[in-house]
Amino acid sequence: MTHDENGSAMAEVMELLTTQGFEGMPGAMRILFNEAMKLERAKALGAGLYERVPERKGYANGFKPKTIATRMGPVLLDVPQARNMAFYPSSLERGIRSERALNLSMAEMYVQGVSTRKVSRIMETLCGFEVSSTQVSQATQRLDGELRSWRERALGNMPYLILDARYEKIRHGGSVISCAVLIAVGIDPEGRRSILGVSVSLSEAEVHWRDFLGSLQARGLHGVLCIISDNHGGLKAARKARFPGIPWQRCQFHLMQNAMHYVPKLDMRKEVAADLKVILDAPNRNRAQEALQATMAKYQKTAPKLSAWLEENFVEGFTIFDLPAEHRRRLRTSNLLERLNKEIKRRTRVATLFPGEESLLRLVSAVLAEIDEEWATAKTYLPRETK
């Protein structure tokens, strides 16, 4: 597709959204999906429409209509077809997988009698008809099989392992409780990132973390040189049990936030934050240690609890100094996972309350699988080491 064609499509999308607002979203989605699929077909064929090149692998063969259900109602798409080669646009599958998971979460609440009027209205908008338990069961079995294959796929050598946890509300035993969602991201020797796995469980923190880390190892995860995470409850013991002797980098962003809890006066926070930043921005471990000692002495009298906390905890953020200089900026925090959590939250807040662990795992897995596929074709996350 030419630059002019792409620009025309974007102009049409902008006009829809400008003139129709939210009501124009289905039309905008249709345009964007169609353009993405046409671009993918051109790439697969090795040539654009009517383009004559020796590298061509097949030929465009028109379009086939397909309606998908989205949060904004049904959207009719034109799915590109090809001849002389097998082709199906993966952009379409990536785009609708998480929608299917979200719709099923809503449907489960509706069918199981735990829905609110809001959920009932959403289901009417999404499906346009009453949803039966049989329909939900059949759909969940198909989707769960796809997502289980992704969660159980083989892993390999990952020098860097980044871990994080978040919590979502589920209904359990007649009560509404928080359920832990554990996520692991790995960075391979070439500097490429991938989402290694996700786990949902009501078990106590240490048991959940230990089982989750063990499942990653069972799938072939090896070669871990450093683990990056916040100081999650139960993770320390589980990490030492599953990865004994592997260095741990405590997320510096959360480390700064934790330190602020020990500052006795609000008007001191800005000065304390500046002093802590000097420590973490030091060029090497020795300079960081010197700055830490100076800061502890500075606040010994005015903020003794802060000084004591710094002595006990702040060096946990110094492991980064042992890593290649080119990797430190990306690995000093677990912000990579924070961005994933924001995307998960954007989807789960629509459902508000999940009917069980399985429903929550389904939606989170679908969102993460979608992002993981995008990462597979993105540029490397970490630069190469300078020899």
C-alpha cells in the first residue's frame, strides 16, 4: 500500500471520530483493521496490488466478509484472500483474541447469575441476543485451548527475568476477594523481550510464587543471570528456593517510593528524593555506596527511621552496577511490567468483577499473548554490549 493510500485511510478515521465521536468507533476500527490486513497480505505476497516483481509469492484474491463482536458492537471486516499460497491475517487474530476473552468474562457473569444491570446491558450490546450456558461453555473451551498452548510453550535461555504482581477482584465462595496475578517477562541473549508466563491463584504469596517460578523452569527457562522485581511478599523466599545464588535487582522506582514512607515531614520529601537520586545515578557501586553513607549520616538526627531503613534496604538497588553499562537504564526498574499492568487494567476494568480464577486467567492471558506477538516483531529491547 502506498503512503497516499495509508494517509487517506487515517484521514477517514479522523473524520469519523471528529464528526461522530464514540459512535464513530466501530467504523474507525473497521478501517484500521482492513488497512492492517491489506498491509499484511502485501508483505506475505512479497508485492503490492498489481505490482510486478520476481519476488512475488502469490496473488491477491479479493476479500471475504467477516463480522467480529467488539465492545462497541459488531464490526464488518473485509478479510483479504490470497491464491497460490496459504494466508490468514494474524493481525485480525491478535486484535480479536482479547475481545473474545473479555466478552466471555461478561457472559460468564451473566450466565452464572452474578451480573449487575450494567453487565446485562453490555451483553446486549456485545451479542444482541440472550447468551446460554452452552454457548459460553463451547466458546471458552476453544479459547482456553489456544491460550493454554501459549502459556505452556517451551522456553529457553533468558539472562534477565523481570517479575511483577497485580491484583484483581473475583467472586469466591459468596464473597468478593483479591486474586493475585503473577507475570514474568524474559529478555534473551539477543536483547529481545517476551512474556514468559502468567499465573492466577488465591494461594498464599510464597507458595504461588514458588509454583509459578517452578513452572517456568519446567518449561525450559534457564541461563538467568539477574532477576528484577519489586519487594513482593513471598517472592524473596520463593526466588531463593528456585533460583539460589542468582543476583536480585530491587526495582529502583519502587525503592524510592518505599523510602518516602520513612520521611517524617512532607516538606522534606523533595530534598530526600534528590539525595536518593544522586545515589542511584552514581556511575559505579563504590560511588553509590559513598553517597548512601553520606545520606544516612545527613538524616541520622532529623529522620532516624529513614536512615535506618536506607542502611538495611537501599543496597538492594545496587545490583545494576554489576550489569553491562548498556543494559542498566532498561533494567534498573520493573517499569516494563508496569506498562503491561496498565494495559491489563484497561481491559479488566470493563469487567469490574470476575466470576472466578479461570475467567480472570483467560482475559489476562489473551491480553498478554496479544502483546507478546507484537514484541516478537519489534526491535530489540536491550542494545548489544560493547566489547
